[in-house]
Amino acid sequence: MLLYGRNPVLEALRDGRVTEVLVARGVEEAFVRDLKAFDVRVKFAPRIELDQIAGTTQHQGVIAEVEDLAWAAVDDILDRAEARGEDLLIVLLDGITDPRNFGAIIRSAEVLGAHGVVVEERRSAPLSPVVAKTAAGATSYLPVAQTKNLPRLIDQLKEEGVWVYGAAGEAAQDVGRTDLSGKVALVIGAEGEGLRRLVREKCDALVRIPTRGQVQSLNASVAAGILLYEAARARGTK
């Protein structure tokens, strides 16, 4: 897989997944030294060539050839929380198909202390270079797993004592007044459609983010970031 963007490439280098780096001519020497510190082959090319390879001008002057991003297992996420001696904080995505939203949610989840993100196999954006670029390197640290059936996974988590909270703009319960300590799963639905009926019904509670403006809904990744912050605050980590 081709990965672009400085933070994602540097994180992939730290993770040992890079085989070769292509750098635009004219990139500052300090950044080139950072790349060469990893003892990786660095090639130089005109910036327009990187534009053509990446299919975008947003590559920040660097493209790396890396091993494909691999899906984790849900058990990897549960084991991660147990190994840290922490109550599980997991993010479940119901129909997030936009890769930038997906990547931004992964980034927020990693930064704010979640143990992993889970998507339903047939209702998600793939783990792509755009996801990795938007996640700004978080895909190197945070397990991202697939499940065949999200409602069934919610049932399994509830059997393990996990409280499941779904984000819904019309919910009566304010997330700021919700206890998000303990074992928690946060469920984020697709923009426009929100959570599917069965997923909503499986949640222990639906929570809303209070808004004051004329626009009544938030971008899915922004909503996820706010819920994750509230969960982190409840745990005393932020």
C-alpha cells in the first residue's frame, strides 16, 4: 500500500512497515534527515510525480511504500484494556463510509485513550491510505477491528458488563450528565442516517451533545471526539 503524509509515514517508519520512501525534490533537509535516520531507502522525484502517484496534492512531499494495514480482532482490543489494567473504552462505528471521518475517529480514539475501534464488515470504509493519512499515524498504535454483525457484538459486550451508549441528536439524555466511567462502548452512526434501528435498540442508552446553533447536527468524527473526551474526563485522564 502507498501511504502519504508526513505523520503517517514517520509513524509507519517507527513501526518498521516501510520498504521505500519517495520524497519531492525541494523538501526541507531537516525532514529528509528524519527519514534517513530510519535507515530506509529514500528516492527523490519531482513533486508533480508524487501528485500523480498519490492521486492528490495533499501528500506533503512524501510517499512511502508500506505493508498493507491489517485489521485487528475484537479480542485484541479487549486484551489491550486488560493488559493495561483499565476499564474498556471501545468505539463502535455503524455505517461510517467516509474515509476521512473514519480516519479522524481513529485519531481521536487513540489520542483520548480508547482501546480500539470496531466497524461492521460490510458497512465501513476500508483501511486505505486516505484513512491512514487522516488518522495522522494513529493506525500504527490503535487496533481497528471488523465484526460481521454489530448488534450481536453489542450483545456480547453487554454480557461482559460493558455499558453501551449510542450517539443520537434527538436523545433526551445529555452526554455531559452521563457517567462514562467503567466499561463503556460508544456507538457512532452514519451522518444523515444515524444509528440503524436494531443498533439503537441494543444500546443501553442514547445520548446527545447539546447544541446552540441553527445547524442541529455535528459531523460524525466531531461527535465521536466530543463523546471520547467526555469518557476520558470521566476516567480522570483529561
